[in-house]
Amino acid sequence: MKAAHINAGNEYGGGLVHIVSLLSALQKSGVTTELILMEDGPVAKAARAKGLTVTIFEQSSRYDLRVLKRLQEYINANAFDVIHTHGPRANMLINLLKPFLKGKWVVTIHSNPLLDFENKGVKGKLFEKINTRSLIKADGVIAVSNEIKSIAIELGANACHISTIHNGIQFTDPLVTEKNKELFTLVSVGRLHAIKNFDLLLESLAVSGLPHWKLILCGDGEEEAGLRKKAEDLNVLSHIEFKGWIDSHELKQVISQTDVMVHPSKSESFPLVLLEAAEQEVPVIATNVGDVKELISDQSYGWLVESNNIEQMTAALKEAHLAWSEGRLKDKGKKLREQASAYSLSSQSEKVTAFYTQIL
């Protein structure tokens, strides 16, 4: 079986990790894979580092449709059985080409498509409509959470051709690192974008009254200046380290040295970063969005709070601090890892391959 995976190529964070790790796993399982990108950017760099086959179809801009003919000829000439798209730009291009392609089209919906272009004005509304109309025309849809599956069905996708396949990671032993026993250290990871709701975390920390704490914020994006200003206004800037975007190796190191991960997002699917925390036996405070509740099914695994609820987030931070001061976080982290181990990369790869077979 031959599968071409198509993406714009400008992904960072969870999207990049999902694409590259899935292709690596599929390749090992016997599926011949190739990654086709519209930009020679971070995804291409990460994929090449993993030894994956990468082909670039440069566009002068995201609106450059001259790429279509070259893309169609390349896909058909290489006789791909499956054309698997990730992200709105790839979805739009393959939707336009679908009548002229020989292979079956599969799309993965990584996030809520009704929020992907939130607060982007008229142009954002147009892109949202183009994307939602495109993805429901695919021969098969993979949703990374049950919530997203429901949204896709509501948009008009055929329920018989949709499968929920959660993200997975290749679990390795936790790193052996020294934590600062005198400083309650939190980590939060993600694009600095309004949908991630880091404002909620800053506001909750500011009113929590916690002594001796530090937040390491890993990620970059358009909200960075605003978050720095907000932290300064809340008088917590000295407690926060803006780490910027870091690669998966460094991220693993950072997570292993922290006490708790906080994930305050307004909308998610099934965040890879929570599995990465579990891998290092670091417990999690997360908002009850997407399928996060399947990982944090009760308080023995971590803290689940309602989205955008400052009272619940503040209470969870205080409870986690108390557990840290009493030495109880380690057991919670170990239990979370046991729960998370069901979401392995090999399991994800097997389910994707089975879905390909079903669609073909």
C-alpha cells in the first residue's frame, strides 16, 4: 500500500509531531509513505531528520493554484493508493483535484474546524467555509476525538466513513532528572494563540496566592507580546519563563524537570502533549475539552476543570501545590502513565492502516 500525506508544511507543535511520527510508524509497519508539502519549513526539516521521503511543491503564496496541475500529475504518476491530507490548505487543494485523482482521499481533522479561523475576520470566515465544505467530501475521515467526529457528522460528513483514532506516542522510560524541591514548577505547552487560553492560566496563578512557583511556557505565536504584557500587569512576569518553540528532545527534558503540566485550552481534540507529560510521569491539570476526559477519567490521574473557569483552575492549582508539598504528585504521575500507555503510536498506526484498507 502506498500513501501520500499532504500538508502545508508550516506546522509546529502537535500537528508537526502527529504527522512525522505517524508516517514513521506507518513506514515501519509496511506502508510505503511519502510526505508532500507546500513549504520547505519545519515539517520538512523534522521529517528528513526521521529519514522520511519528502517532496516539496512550492507555492508563491497559499493562494497560488498553479501547483494543482503538477500535484495531480505527480500523485497519479506515483500510483498512490491513499492521499491523506492534514490541514485546511491541503484539504482545499485535494478537494479541487479529487475528480482527477486515482487514489482514495482520507483527511485527518486535527482540531475543531469551526474554530480554526476564529477571530480572523471576513477572510477567516471564508477559509472556514472552504475548509468545512472540502473535508466532508473526502472518501474517509479520521477524527482525533469523538467530539470532532460529531462535528464532522453535523457538517455533513458520511458517518459510515468516519473513524475516531486518538493520537499516540512511542512511550520510552521516563528520564532520570533532578527536580527543584524548593520551587513548584509548572509547564504549559502550545501555540501562543487565543484558543490555547494561556490568559486563564496567568489569571489563575495571579490570584492563587501560591508561594515559590515558576511557569515554563513552551511555544511561540501571535499572542506572545500580549501574554508578556498581561503577566507584567498581573505582577507575575518574574515567575514565568517564555521558552519559545523547542524541539521534541528538549521538550522531553523540560517536562521531566517539572512537577505539573497545565493545559488550559478552550478547544482541543486529544492533545499529544498530555501523553508526553504522562510519559515522564508528570501529572496534569487540563480543561475538559475534546477527549481529554478519556485520559484524565478521575482525579486519581490529574485535575479536570471546565473550560475558561478561573475558580476551578485556581482550585486545581492550589490542590496540586498541596500535593507537591506533601510529596503526593509522584504517585499521581505514575498512575497517569499507566492510563496513557494504551495510547501508543503503534496502536494508532495499526488503526490508521485498518482504516485505509476499509476505505480501499
